[in-house]
Amino acid sequence: MPRKQLIRSKNLPYHVTSRSNNKEWFTLALPEMWQLCQDSMKEALEIHNVEIISFVLMANHYHLLVITPAGNLDSFMYEFNKRLALKIKFKTGQINRIFGGRYKWCLIESQRYLLNCYKYIYQNPIRAGLVTNCEDYPYSTIKTLLGLAPFKVPLHDKYGFKDEYGLRWLNEKIEQSEELALKKSLSRSVMNDLVDRKTRKKI
């Protein structure tokens, strides 16, 4: 299947995810992986400037919401994943690939999709049964936005879901039809609206 051509945008956000090789768990414990992700992201940002909105690390993949004022998603992601993979290999002695393939991305043109994607990313640990609330998961930038943990790179979160009402919204379960649409969106280049797979109607 041919690789989809990157749509370059300087002001619209991308939903990006990258998964470990064969979907296996990362060989390092998550606390150490979390620090390596921050170090690698900081180094990549020194070369290719982007604006990080949110980042969540899971046992075998991560989710990222990012804006690229220079239209350079490919350059930044190459640098970030390369540096992260090299750090993991140095720590573990692995010789095989760390990531299963190229990162997946989708350009977000819909405000509703953006809000649902924002929620979807932060709810990954809830869906995995690891925590009850988004803010309880330690390997997530929501902790930094709440002032509960440091993060080594600046965050450009403009949504302000930091008070009790925002957190209540953030933790509200996403409808199943919306969740399915969000999962499928990474195979598309642009997401304008969420569409029910069965009825083909906008959600």
C-alpha cells in the first residue's frame, strides 16, 4: 500500500501515533521511557520547531497532538523517533527496530473532531483499564497542565480543561461510534467530520 502524501499545514493540528515493532511492549519500564521521550522530544525541537499540544505514552505506542508552524511534521517526527529509538537501543542493547513502521497521522480540520481527538488521546489509559480518570495517569501531559508534574518541553494547550468542569468533560466517555471513527481516522489524510461507519452520517 503506497504511503499517503503528507499534507503540510502551518496552523492546523495533527493527530499522530507511533507503535512499537510487532505491537510488543517497550522493553524499558514506562517511567524510564517517559524520560527518554521527553529528552528525545526536547532534542528534536531544538532542530525542528513544532508546538506540542498533548502527549500520552502507553506500553507499546504513543499519541501526540501537534501543530507545525513551519509545515515540518515529517522532519520533526523523523528526528523524534530516530532519537528515541537510539536511546532505547543504547539502554537495552536491542538491535532490531524499535517502531513497527512509520508514524501515522491525520490533519484535523474540524473543531468538533479536534475536541474529541483531544479527549480520545487523554482517555487512552482509561480505555486500557489503567486508571479511572485521565489526570491519574502519570505518563501524560495532562499532569503537567494541572501543575502536578514537570515536562521538559513547552506545551501549547489552548483549551484550558484544567478546572473541575473541564476535567469532568475530559473524563466523560466518548460514544462508541465516535471512538470507532477516531480509530479509523489515522488511515485518512484529513478529518473534517466524524462519520458513523454504518450509516455514513455525521456524528
